[in-house]
Amino acid sequence: MIADVLSDATARMQKAVEAAKDDFGTVRTGRANPQLFQKLLVDYYGSPTPLSQLASLQNPEARTLVVTPYDKSALRDIEQAIRDMPNLGANPNNDGSIIRVTLPELTEERRKEYVKLVRSKAEDARVSVRNVRRKAKDELDALKGELGDDEVARGEKELEQITKANVEAIDDALKRKEAELLEI
């Protein structure tokens, strides 16, 4: 029973870490990265559709992304969605078959804003991991009547180690992203 609670908590915490890494990928750095458009939704025939389902993304140069739509009729909608994207600061160029997105250089002030944003996302992920820990601890406490106190205490100790490892994984990803953001 304790193993079930711990494995469930581990899986949930790892999902929180992966979600944080995905969120970090959507924050712009000095280089163009197709992950910037990972969560971009395009109004395609009246329904919001992820850009990855409508087009391929290539990165031919450091600050340029090329968006090639699978359906040429969606070109204008994709271009508008990219133009409306917050915190991008790029103006997409449409040549009739592809869209080129050239990202401007980041200013020092903008880099610091992005660092704050990434730190906020990291803190949200840490809170999520701690919420999973709290729920798992409550489940372990509920087992105290059925199992011995020593077994539950061992389970709680293992839960703390799992939590610490996942929080450290979030912190490591944060450090890498901060270094990437502050790199000129």
C-alpha cells in the first residue's frame, strides 16, 4: 500500500517537472527555437488548433524560424496567430507558401523580465510538487491504523527524498534556462 502511494506520488511529481520544462521551453531566449510555438493555438476553421498540427517548423538560422503550413489556406490564420502572440516581438513575413519569423535581439531589460518569468514558472512547479507531497502524506497518515507506525514513517522519509529529488530537478532546469537567457 505504501509502495502504491509512493509510486503514484513519484509519477505525479515527474509530470510536474516535465510540465515545468515544457513551460521553460516556451520562454524566448536569444536563439529561435520551435518550442516557442509549442502552445500556440491557431483559429483553424473556427476551432483552436495547435500550430504543430497545422505546419512544420524549421530553424535555418540562429534567430529565424520557418513555418511551412500543410494546408496553404491556413497561411493567413497562422500568420495572424504568430503576430498576436504575446512576448514575442517578431513580425512574421508571409511569401505565399511559407512564413519566416525573424526574432529581434533581446535587450538586457527584456532578458531580466524573462528570467523573472521563468523563476515564477519554477516556483509554480515547486508548489505543485509540494501539493503532491502533501496529498501523499495524508494518504500515508490514513494508513497508520492498518500498518505499523515504523512502516509509515519509512514511507514518509522516502516521500521526502522523492520530493527533494524532484525539486532539485526543477532547480537544475531553472539554472540552465537562466544561463541560456542571460547568454549574449
